[in-house]
Amino acid sequence: MLSERASAKINLHLHVVGRRPDGYHLLDSLVVFAGAADALTVEPSDGLSLAVMGPFAAGLDGEADNLVLRAARALAAHAGVPAAGRLVLEKNLPVASGIGGGSADAAAALRLLARFWGVDVGQEALAAIAARLGADVPVCLAGRAAVMSGIGEILAPAPPMPAAGMVLVNPGVAVSTPAVFRAREAGFSAPAVWPAGGWTDAESLAADLRAAGNDLEAPALRLAPPIAESLEALRGAPGCLLARMSGSGATCFGLFADAAAARRAASGLDHPGWWVWGGEINAG
């Protein structure tokens, strides 16, 4: 049996910078990963199957064609191998929550099955498969801090990231990404500009992030008002340097000086129906 982590993807900022003729929005986002993660395992089987377990498994009950299975079939077709294996997904991350859970799972499937099937298709081909599966899959495949642009397929290394802590809060509501984009009323933003030398600590990172924002936060708040309560709780947590929504929501993050401060803050955010995690940012 082999296993692979599918870490939560966090958009430290997200600007909508334009729109293509085909309707896809062009984005600019500084992305990091958190220690919170789903887990995917595989073992030999004659056919391809997926079982889902864990605290958020029920959120995928209605999915007839999970993104993990689509990733598996796409990789098998490209590599010219049979799509076979018994996959088990431990769903620890909330569904439809702005932290790339499904995309991270698909990326984990690509990494895991490439090892399991013993195929070496090359990183460029693997990234191309990822891009066809979804906008967040390429950055989740890379699994390290990056500046994401285009519709998500263009990745550049992030400036050097400091050690920092993070708290994630999801208020227990699912948000539709297409609905959030449709609810946008503002125009387009300029891409953010970051220091080439990066940041020495979490405080300087937070200061620069305040000059940017998440263009999807306002429309998401209109569609899902409980997000505001999560943001308020994070902003009131001792040591919180910055609180913001990730992606299209509804998960919000708080930035802290270190992992210990984040864990202490997370322990104080006890709210019925909320999912809360605290720990270290993983810049990769």
C-alpha cells in the first residue's frame, strides 16, 4: 500500500485581473500550503475503485465521478497503462471550502498513481494533465509556495517565505465557486507586487499582504454571511496578524507569528459546527 498527502491550499491573496474570451477568469494569487490535509492510499486491485472515509466523507456522497477517479483515468490513458487500484480517500478537509480539497486530492492521485503504476510521464506532461482537471490542480501538484496566474496553470516560485503559523476556520457552509464569480460586481485588479527577497518574518509578510486582498471575499460574504463571523473570530484571536478568506470561501485563515501561537489561538476558537485547524505554514 502506498499513500500520499493532499495538503490544504491557501490563497494568501487572490486578485481577479481579467477575463478570457471563453469566459474563464484570469487570476493572480500567492499560494501556500497548510499542514491540514486529506490522505489518499492505494493498493492492488483488478479494477479502479474509490472509497471515501473520514469526517467530511458525506460531503462527497452525491459525486458520481470524483476528481480522484478522473485524475486516475487521465493518467492511465496518457501513460498507456490499465487504470487499476483500490483507492481510499480519508476526507479530513471540508468540501467546497476554498482550500483546494478536491484539487489537492486529484493532485495527490497523480503523484501517488505515477509511483504505484511505475510510470514516468515527466513533470511537464503531469502538469498538463493537472491543468485539464481544474484550475487549482497544477499548484496542488507542485505542492509548494507559488505565485499562480493565468487561470491557474501558470506558476512561478514564490519569494522566500518566512516561518509562520496559520489558523484555518470553516463555518460549516459550502460555497459554489461559479456562484461567487457570478456575484462579483467589481472590475479587475492589478497583479500584486512582492519583494524579490521575500520576507524575514510573519509580521513583514502580513504587512505586505494588507496591501493586497481577495477579490472574491465580498461576493462570498453576500452569498454566505457566516463567513463574516469566522473572520471576526480570527481577527479577535490573540496574536492574529491578518485574517482573510481563502479562494472562493468559505474557509478563512489567520496568519500568526509561529505555529505555537496558531495552535493556541485555534484551541480558543470553539464554535458549534465550525472546523478549526492550527499549525505551521508549509511553503514547500
